[in-house]
Amino acid sequence: MALILVLADIRSAHNVGSIFRTAEAAGVTELILTGLTPHPTYAGDPRPAYLIERTQRQLAKTALGAEQLVKWSYKSTVASAITSLRHNHYHIAALELAETAVNLFDYQPPEHLALILGHETSGVSAQILHSADTILQIQMRGRKESLNVSVAAGIAAYQLLEPATSAGQKLDWIPGRPPNSGQPQTPRA
């Protein structure tokens, strides 16, 4: 299974760094960072040098090198990311609390899925929700209405990739990283 996480206007570099680290651990295929989402630098990056340096430092604090291991790209808008993903035959899902949402734990993911994660306070915009093929949500059991976006990303990534790993299927691994050989891995702190 191929799972791409689309980070739509997430404002905290620490959340983005945490999502990079979790994506690497879970075997996410790629991250697409959009809009105001802090992102690592790239060739031709138009941001001022001081902003690039500050963002790199903040991302590195929580990503712990995962930003160098996970395939990622930057798009100026979520709409351009969705257009590209549809062209490559990805099913588009958004993770958001909504009346029409499907419980993440009841969802059977397709072979190629892109999951949109939204802004920390305003979530995924109504326009993007309207363009998604599916809206997924994590059911809250307590009194709080939502989770931190990096925590939600981790829960979703592991849940969506679980059917593939429990069935013994190989995930679409990150180039340069060997698939799990079945040998126990040494936990990293």
C-alpha cells in the first residue's frame, strides 16, 4: 500500500518535525507539505535565508533526522497537490471531525491513498473537504474534541498501513531504505 500524507497549512514546525519522524517509523511513502506549512529547504527555495535557517532548526528538533529520510515535496496550494495526486490515481481522504466522516478504524483503505491533515486550530478547510473522496475521523472517547495533528497523523498512519502489514504485504518503502527484514529493530529514544 502507498500512503501519502498531505500537510495543509500546518503552522508549527515542531508538529511537522514530529510528523516526519512518525512517517519514517510507520513507513509512509511520502509527505507533501503545502501552503504555510514549514518545510525543509530545496533547490530554488525563495524564502529568506534567516527563515530557512530557523525552520530547519525547528524541524530538526523533533524530526531527529527523519526529514532527510522521508521523501517529501512542497506545493504552494493543497489544490495543486490534489490535482497531482488524482493524476497519479490516488484516492483523496481528509482527516477531520465531520458529520459525514467515516470512523478511521472501520475504513478499508485503497491501494493508493493520500490523507490530508489540516491546520492545528481550523482543521481541513470546507473547500478541501468538499473535494475529498472520503472524510475520515478518529472517534473521541473523552471530553476533548480533537487530538494534536501530529498525534492524529501517527494514529492514522499506523491504522491505515496496518492491513497491509498484517497481511504480509510489502509497503512502498522510501528509496534508499531497505524494507523490514523481519528482524527485530532496536528501539530509538
